[in-house]
Amino acid sequence: MSSKRIPNWADVTLVPLVSVVLAFIISAILIWAIGESPWAAVKMMVDGAFGSSYGWGYTLYYATNFMFTGLAVAVAFQARLFNIGGEGQAALGGLGVALVLLYLPWPHWTLALLGASVGAALFGALWALIPGYLQAKRGSHIVITTIMFNFIAASFLNYMLVNFLRPVGSQDPSSPRFPDATSLPKLHEILGLFGIPFSKVPPVNISLLIAVGLCFAVWWMLWRTRLGYQIRALGESEPAAQYAGISPARITIIVMLISGGLAGLMALNNVMGEQERLVLNAVEGAGFIGIAVALMGRNHPFGVFLAAILFGFLYQGGAELALWTGIPRELIVVIQALVILFTGALDNMVRIPIAKLFSLRRAG
Amino acid sequence: MDLATLAQVLDSTLRLATPLLFACLAGLISERAGVFDIGLEGKILAAAFLAAAIAYVSGNVWLGVLAGIAVSVFMSLIHGVASITFRGNQLISGVAINFLAAGLTVVIAQNWFQQGGRTPSLTGDARMPTIDLPFAEALADVPVIGPIYGIFSGHAPLVYLAFLCVPATWFLLFRTRFGLRLRAVGENPAAVDTAGVSVIGLRFGAVAICGVLCGLAGAYLSTGLSAGFVKDMSAGRGYIALAAMIFAKWRPWHAMGAVLLFGLLEAVANRFQSIEVFGLALPVQVMQALPYILTVVILAGFVGRAIPPRAGGSPYVKEH
């Protein structure tokens, strides 16, 4: 850490902004290097993501996923725990949703949503509980155990789909469709109530509102409750927290349960809201994007909200690029990597020059 | 299982263990110096791509191997700059490297070869040759000895190199001055600094060696084990290598044992859909997950605790 001080506003806005700009500049150079025009690419991405309610719908659908996983990573980061296991926790959340919706009768989508939320959060939280417990009680490094649990989750899900959930005679390792009564209302139906027209195609649904609500709830939990204070105290300094009578082991386990539950809840959007059945690899990397979203959002729920929208834009814009140009979708993975690199690992590279600028100004 | 099948499974065990062994030793050296590296996966992938691409373009597999090493070392240096020079979070840097490789390999491969993110198939001199050990032909028909000797014969040079790297790593770490300092820098960097040895230099040295070994792992993967690069072909091997390293508790000889075990699991899972162990049918998914489950058990300390180097993961800040 640099000893030079940066004003709070600059720390929250300027540092991440400069990091993102750096990531975008390198991405632009890459696009130019493979013989495409960066300017045309940006225009096409913005048009594709924000130019129509169709584009907005997909942008918000992806953003919803990233809000869930971004919040999951951010909450854990607040206690200085790096939960890389969002991918596996979200996958298990999907299993929870599928079991609840397939094996219990649901008369109406509102009740189904309630039941599915419990299933998703419970399965996600349980999948995070074991690494959390091992970190708290046995000192096993949470990063390694959560990585391992991602792979174990993938194998476990594969096993469950092939041996139990797959309909008899089907080759495809996926569950049957959920009952029609459990289908979630899409955004165009909700907006239709207010007379606002919206494209019917994109899968964005009521989970978006749940995700936004969770951003507020997590903010409130972190900054307005005793538990939140304990979590942040543990993140600042474990000895100090211990001295203040906070049990690090207890908080570690609770934080991981919350984090896993948030990641698991993502299944409401992709499994219940979009596919309406459980397929292999339903998460599609959204658990990992949560890392980039949390880092960019400075582990603050409102920052996570904005960063999730940005990544939703990148995903939808990237899909359009892949459709109309020779730039493959994986360009987004590169941008995601650069954002993680600059906002996460190379933070000091950006921070130190900014701090120098501020001290120059103060001196001058 | 008859003897011929067993020989085939063991033969493929050696092949599958090779990239794991290179990567495992790479991670071991880096972490012994106090630099966590969960970016092994990304370096393997990047090396696999460039090795296959250059081997295809030049028609010479060894130029490909060199290119693979070069790109892997380059990525190691990014990790070094982020985590050593700028004292960033080593884990986050590793995650970034993995995604960087996953994205860049496909973007560049698609642009270069227009085959949906893969390289064309390698043939002839672009493919890694195999070496027959002396007398393999003559001994082939001798019962018992023939098939056993056959398991060890007929592999690519990098397979033998990987297994030679085990004693070499042991020697480097435990019998040279560089190794002593390298281990010291992972346990107590302040002491090394006090002795007037550069912590930064040692850590960069370890990270560079890690890059070379990951490069070899990737190059073997795309030119020896397969004939060309396909998207995401590292398929979690970097993480399995990480698991093997923990399983081996950061010791070279044990690392060889761990990767052979994990290689065997993969070879068996490739060949059989399910296998009976003591009358219990073990599904293929369990065998795929077993390396990870075993690692968690070891990490949990229920069977011999795994304790990483003490200064691992934390950047060194000189006192003023």
C-alpha cells in the first residue's frame, strides 16, 4: 500500500475508471491487431446492447446473472475471503431449483418462486459451507478448496443429470421441462402492466428485480447491521476483530453461507427464468465474471450493480460482434481478464501515479 | 482386466501424467519461493496454442516447443510484475492470467486459421516424435518383461524429460545454494533480504522457471498428446497440477507420485465408463472428481496436514 493519501471520491471512482480505460485501450489494440476497426466494434456493441429494447433485454438478463455472482464475491471480499467457487455454487443452486420445481406441486409462479429461492439459496450455501468450515476450523485455504469444489460440482451435476434427472430414453444430459405454472413473468409482461412496450424475445424476467433488491439488502446488511459490522471488521483486521470479541471462525462460516446463497440464487434467472429446465453447464462462466464485477465495483453493492450492467453490455455487445464480424465471442473473456488484471492485481500500478498527482496538486 | 489392457492403461497413464508433472513442478517451484500461482492453467493453454500454431506454420515441432515456452514465460512475467513488483494480489493475478489465455487463444486462433478457434491438425515433423528405448523390439515378445518394458518405451522425448525434471527439481531445491535461498524466500523473505540477497530477483527467477515448465506442459499437450490445438484443451489440468502439488505437500518426489495417481485416474476414466471397486460400481464422474476430492481431504488435514510455505501469497515489503 502506498502511504500517500488519495481522496475518498478518487479512490472510489477514479482508480477503477482508469483501470477500466486501460483494459479497454488494450482490447481496442487487440481488435485493431486482428484487422477490425475498434471504433466500428464499439459502435456495434453499443447499438447491439442499448439500441433497442431487444438489446436492452439481453443486456439486463446477463446483468442479472452478474449481480447475483458479483454480490456473492463482494460479500466474501468484505471479510477478506476470496470465494472463487461462485461457478460451482451457482451450478448447485440450479440443482436446488430443479429439484424443488420438478418434485413439488406448485399452483402459482409466486409460490414456485418462493420455493425455488429457498432451494437455490440452500444448495448454493451448502456448497460454500464446506470450504467455509474448512477455512474457519482447519485453516484450509479457501481459494484452493473453492476451486476444487467447482470441479466437484461439475462432476456431481453431470452425475445427477445423467443418472436421475434425465428423462428415460433421452440422450441429452438435461432435466425435463419445469411445469408451465412455474414459468416466471418476463420483463415485457411486467412493463406491459404500466403500458410500456418492450421486446418479447429476451429472457430478462422478474429475477432482475430480485437482484436489484438484493443489492440494497446486501448494502443494508453490510453497513446497517451488527453482522455487517462484524464482517467488515474481520476484513479490516483479524486480530482487531478478535480483540473486539468477534469470532473469526463464526463470521467466516456465516459469510460463506451468505456468499454461496447469493451465487446459488443466480439459478432463479438462468435456470428458472430462461431455460426452464436444468442443463449441463448452465452457469456458463457467470460465477467467474462475478470476480471481475466485484473487483470493479470495489466490493460495494452499488458498485456491483453498475459493474454488472457494464458486463451485461459487454456480453450482449460481444454476442452482436460475433454475429456480424470476424471477432469471436471470446473477446469478452479477454476484456474480462484485463479488467480483473488492472482493477485487481495491478491496482497499485494505477493507484501510485494517481496518488502522486494528488500530492503534487496539494503541494502546488 | 487382462494384462494387455492393463499395459495400455499404464502406458496412457505416463502420457497423461506428463503435462501434469511439468505443471506441478512449475507450481511447486513458484510456491516454494512464496509466489502462489493459480495461473498454471492459463500458461499451459497459451503454450499449447502457440506451440501448435508455430509447429504447424514452420513444420518443425521444436520451434513450436520454443514458442510455447516463450509465451508461457511472458505470462509468468505478467504475473511477476503484478504480484512481485506492484505487490498485487497473487490469486487475482492468477485468475486474470487464466482468462487472458482462455480468451486470447481463441481470438487469435480464429483470426489466424479461421477454423473456429483451433489450429489445423499437425502431421509429420510438426508432431512430436517418439523414442523407442533400446532393445524394445527385441524384448517385445518376452513374457512379463516385454510388456512392462513396452510401457516405458515409445514415448515422446518430453515424457522422459518430465520425469528427469523430478530429480533435477529436487537437486535444485535441496542441494544448491540457489535452491536454499529460494526456499528461504518462501518461508522468511526478511531473513534473505537481511543476508543481502535480492528477494525480488529470487522470486522473479522462480516465476520464470515456472513459466518454462508450464510451457513444456502446454507444448506436449498440443503436439505430443494431441495433434493440434483446440479451444480450452488444457481442460483443468493446471488445477489438477495444483491439486497434485498440495497432495505432494510441495515435495518433488511426492509430486511424481501424485501426478501418476491422477494420471491413472484419468486413464481409467477415459477407458471405462464405470469400474467395480470391491463390488461397488464407481461411476466415471467420481473418477473425474476424485483428484479434487482427495485434495480437499488432504487440505482439511484429516490425512496428514498440508502446510504451504509460510510467506506464500504475501508480497514482500522492505522495511524502511
